[in-house]
Amino acid sequence: MKYNHTETFKVNTPVALETSYAVLDKSENEEMEITVAVDDEKQYGYFEMYDTETGGERFYAEGGLWFEGKTLTDYDGVFELSQHVMNKLKEWGYDVSEIES
């Protein structure tokens, strides 16, 4: 797949590992490496994020991103899409308002 946009970056952020029933682990300030990529032709993208300290053994998430034109319409893989992923998409000119609301 040819991605129009792809970037890997690091952030320090609060993070939690949770299920529908409980929070299993959390950190108030974890260094996370995040990759975001989008293929405009296929109107699909993905994200991957993991803690740098354990290489994803403690905190790891990945999922898909679906678009209609430049609008993000759906995602999967996590309960709530990371604000860091949404900020990167906005930086690239995508509309994430359907997901943010």
C-alpha cells in the first residue's frame, strides 16, 4: 500500500490499559512511540502506538482508520482514538470532527 502520509513520533502522555470491565494498568507520564499513516486513494490508514520503555510489552495499541475523502469517519482497535493521532491527522489536513464529538 502506498501511503500519502506517514510519520513516527514520540510523546509523553498519560496512558491506560483497560477492558470493558476494569483498568488493568496505567501511567500518568509514559513515553509512547506513535506511527500514523494514510492512503488517500484507498481512503484507509492505520496507527500503532507502544511504550518505549518495554517496546510495547506494557502498553500497545494498533488499529485502522477509515475516511470519506478527507474526513475520518471510523476507526477500530481502541475504545477511544488517541488525541495525538487525531492531532497528526488534523496537521495533515484531515477532518476528525465526526470522531471528536
